[in-house]
Amino acid sequence: MEKRKIVSDKKMQKVDIRTFGKTSYVYLYLNENPIKVENHDESGAYDAFEYDYNEFIVGENDNVDLNDVRAEPEKYLAYVPSASISFEEIQTDFNIDVDYRTSILELGLI
């Protein structure tokens, strides 16, 4: 798999992991390179950052240690999950998380 690149106008953390239910979404932004981006309107060029990028989903049955991803993200820059999670599984996890948060709000716990 060839390296994917991404450009951002702000600095990114090397590892961004977002967990919903039993599913974690991993975003890697490595090898930061400051660049100048030419704008095609009158606002001119602006400073940005280019990163080597990867994203993948880790489910409860996947053999990926999220602490290892945080400690050594370079090992996961080309990582491709062996089995993908279905949309239905993602939707179910998301719905459980939303239901939980709604219940907490309704109970006045936050």
C-alpha cells in the first residue's frame, strides 16, 4: 500500500483514537512537513502541514493493542485491518453510545 498524504492548516497529534462503544477509530498523522499552500483566490498562500496518513477501525475482536499504536504509531502507518467491520456493527455501537449519553442527560447526571 502506498503512503497516503493529508494536508491540514493546523498541527495534528500523531495519534488520534476515538472510541464509540466497542469500536475504536484510529487516525495517524506522521512525519509532519511544513508547507506553503497556494490559494486560488485573492487570499494568497497560507502555511499548512503535510502528513503521512492512515486510518483504520479496531473492533473488540481485532488483535490491535491501542496502547502500542499510541507508543509506536510508525508501525501502523501501512496497517490494513484483516477483516472490516460492517456498517451495521458500527451503527449499533454508535446507537448504544448515543442511548447511553441520552440516558445520562435525562437522569441529570451531567
